[in-house]
Amino acid sequence: MLRYTLMRLGIFVGCLVVVSGLVYSGLAPRGLGDSNGMWVVLLALVLSAPISFVVLRKERDRASVGIVQRVDRMKANLEANRSQEDDAVDEAARAQGQTSQAS
């Protein structure tokens, strides 16, 4: 997951550098008034999103497989804990039943 995040950040930084170059060279509009910095960041975000969606498809799939495995492992652990708890409750109930029958 960290690898995917770093790769996505790298694509954004690359787009930010390219957009900054285009804006300051005059090939892209500079924005309105003092909004130049915000314009550059927004344009870089808009460009980097579809690029990372296409370029990082395999890495995103690999990250999602890891997340699914982690979730499945957590579910299995929770189920194991729940069954242990149920067994302990059943055993306590049986012990209580035997104690009351002996009296």
C-alpha cells in the first residue's frame, strides 16, 4: 500500500512540475488574480488522477489483494475468538448445571 501511495505521489509531483512549467512559460493560463498557485495544484491533480488510474492499475490491484487478505485474516481471528468464547460459555453452563443437579 505504501508503494502505491508513493508512486501516486510521484505522478502528482511530476504533473505539478510539468504544469508549473507550462503556466510560467505562458502555454497554460495563469489563473485569476492571486490564484496562480492554487490553479497549478488543481490542474496537476486533475491531470495526475487519470494518469495514475491507468498507469498504476497493476499496483492498485496488488495493493487491494493485500488488503483483502488482511481483512480475511482478521475475520478468521474474530471468528476463532468468538467460537472460543462460545465454548467457554457452554462449558460454564454445563458446570453450573452439574453443580445444581448434585445439590
